[in-house]
Amino acid sequence: MRKWERIIPARDREVYRLGGYGRRQAYGKRPALLLVDITHAFTGSRSMPVNEAVREFPSSCGAWAWKTLPAVKRLLDRSRHSGVPVIYTTGDPSFADTGVRTTKAIRDFSGCALDPHGFLELIAPRKDELILRKAMASAFFGTPLATYLRRRGVDSIILGGATTSGCVRATAVDGHSHGFPVFPVEECCFDRSRFSHLTNLFEINTRYGTVISLAQALRWLARY
């Protein structure tokens, strides 16, 4: 049993099973890697307990993010080697003055030493990789992502990023709505709350996508 299944009561898991939820999707033939908001705003500058990390960046996930980064790097390297499209998302600060935010939380990044919308060098995008700036949680909302994927012939999305309960889930829901099978990679998603992380992996897997392990994602990408 996966970690994210263990926190759901057995009775609830049975109800989902009887309702036909949790069907596993087939891997696509032309996947893309989508990394959602793995930026300074969610990682901070270094690994710290989350209650300390939020003093540096109010939205930081602290040590949970840094435990995930080596897996993200492996997934990114394999994707690049396989030649599949790699897409990043980050926030769009131009919307801040209008009151448009990804959540109802109001966060002040003015005192942060690093650009909250910038990327850590370890997993930074290359010049030939697409960076989408978004104002809302989903990578699809108000962006050309669906059009870009279809123009590239992409038929499925390998998904990682932050937060599992927020932008990752919203992206998985919209990806499904746009007709793309979505495959979040368990070790490559993170959240400031471990409970929220695990619960939302369960919910995404039962309703909108298929959660896979890093090992499964690497084997899939090794075909290309």
C-alpha cells in the first residue's frame, strides 16, 4: 500500500473502489514533463523546518521541498535525455497590483532576498524550455499550455511540483478536463503540509490522474 493510501480509512477506500474510482490510465506515447512552481517562493533558499522557512518566504514548504529536489533532478535529467518537452510554471507578479492571486492568501515578498518567481540552479530551465507565467493555481488557466501541448503532439503529462494540494491538484484537474492523462510523480510533488500532500495524492489518483513512482516514470521515459 502506498503512503498516501494509508491515511485514508479502509471504509473510505472501499467506497471509492466500489464506485469505480482509481482506474489506472495507460501511458501515452508522447509525454511531456510539467514542473509546477518549483520556485524560490516554495523552496526557499535552503532546507529549513517549514515553520522557520515561512519567515524567509511566506509560501515556502521548507525541508519538504528540499527532500523532493533530488528526485525532481533525476526526473528532469531523464526527460531531457529522452527528448520529451519540458515545461515550467511560475507566478506572474504583474497581477499582484490588481488583487489577482493564486489563493486568497495575501503574501508579501518585498523583503525576500531572492526573486520568489525564480528557480533554483539545480533544476533551472534551459533556454529552449518553455516557462509559463500564471496568475492562478492551474497551469492551464489563462495560459496557452493546452494549445502548446497539442501543437507538440503531446498525449500525456508527467507532473511534478508544488503544492500538491494547490497548484499541482488544480493542474491535474484541468489537465484531465482538457483531455490529457495526467501522471503526478509521487516523489516529485511536495507541500508544506504532509497530511495535505498525502490526501491530495490520493484524491488526484482516484479522480483525475494516475499517481506513479519515480521509478515508474524513469522506466517510461527510458523508452524514448
